[in-house]
Amino acid sequence: MIILGFGLAALIGISLGLLGGGGSILTVPIFVYVLGFGAKPAIAMTLPVVGTTSFIGALSHWREGNLDLRVALLFGAVAMIGAFVGARLAHFLSGAEQLAILGVVMLAAAVSMLRGRPEGDASLPRRPFVVILAAAVAVGLLTGLVGIGGGFLAVPALVLLVRTPIKQAVGTSLLVIAMNSAAGFAGYVGQVAIPWGFLTGFTAMATVGVLIGTRMVRHVSQQQLRRAFAVFLFAMAFFVLYQNRAVFRHSGATPRASSNAPDSTATAILI
């Protein structure tokens, strides 16, 4: 099972390297449905994986001049507050409720991938500062609640609200995601038990995958890859929502799961 987990970690990293985002959204389902972790530990464990791989990607973009450090620090600092608060708010949700939210987010990410990356106009004025702050908080909250980087939200926010050029928005969003993930993980400290040995190996394999994916990107059609990944993401989203359908039938009545015990949703998926 450990070997399977490390292999999947490499695939997550490769998808991140190829697509510049999106692969991390599969980390929670893999931890839960393939490796059998409870929802809450899985979400907490995902954050270091997402943060580390995003930071490495951000360094690569920084070397190429595709990272606006000032925007990243300002947007990311606000998003970090949202991520920490989101992680703390997760204490009041059951694991099944968090997974249901994740399923909805996966659907939104799939739609975003099918539509392609947004095209901004740098000549237009930036949106009001309050709107930008609200977007940063929303990205952070999502990271803390369901353990994803939120790149599919951060990139459009940077392009359409801050008017960051698309290439810089991608690199900038990776640093924002790394900052978010660190803050979100800090919010989970003390709430769940973390298997550090396994998590370190998983993160290392994902990092190797990112480096491989980055080298492969020039040889693969990005448009076809994004469409194929979006279809797969739709299938995974419906699976996650189906597994947690009781949340929608008994809203407000779902029992809270122990943060250290596996959720009843942690059933195996054949892949």
C-alpha cells in the first residue's frame, strides 16, 4: 500500500508539473479512498504536499521572471488568514461534510479547466481593494476547509481583479498556494494525528513528479491534457459526492467524526 501511495504521489506531481495546477485536488481523494485515511487527517496531510510542490513550482517561475513577488506577498498574506480560519472552522464540520464540499469544488475546477485559463487586460484598472481582499480570503478559506491549493481560483482572481498578466499570475498563484497551505496546516496542528514518516515520503515523491512533469510539459498538448484531466476530475467529483450523499439528505444531522478515526467514507476505489 505504501508503494502504491508513493506511485500515486509521483503521478500527482507530474500532473502539477504538466498543468501548473489541478493535480493537488486529487490528493485528498487518494488519501481517503485509496489509502484509507480518515477525511480530516487526509485534508491536513494534503496541505504540506500541496505547499511543498507549489513552492518548488514558484521558484521555477521566479527564475524565469514569471512571479510578481509584491502581489504574491500581499495577496498571499490575506489568503493565509483565511486558510488558518478555514482550518479552525473545519473542526465544526464532519469529515463527510468536508468531502462533500470538496466534491463541489472538484466540479468547479473541472468546469474551469474545460473553459481554459482566463484572459485579462492589463490596461484596465485594478478592481477595488476590498474586492481583491475578499477574493484572497475566499481562496484561503477553501484551502483550510478542504485541503486544496485553490489555484483554479487564485489565477482568475489575479488576472481579472489584480490585472496580473497570465504568465505571472500562474507563477504568483503558486507562491500564494504555498503560503496558504502553510497557514492552513498550522490551523490543523493539534486537531489530527499526522504520520510524518509516510507524509515525508509522499511529499518527496510528489516533488520528484513535479520536476518530471515540468520537463515533459513542452512535449505534451496542454489543451488536450487539460480536457482529459477535466473529464477525469468530473468522474472523481461525482464519485466523492455519491460517497457522501447522506450529507445532502440529512443536512445538519450528520454526526461529527473523530479527527483521528477513519471516516466511514474511506472505502477503497479500484484504479
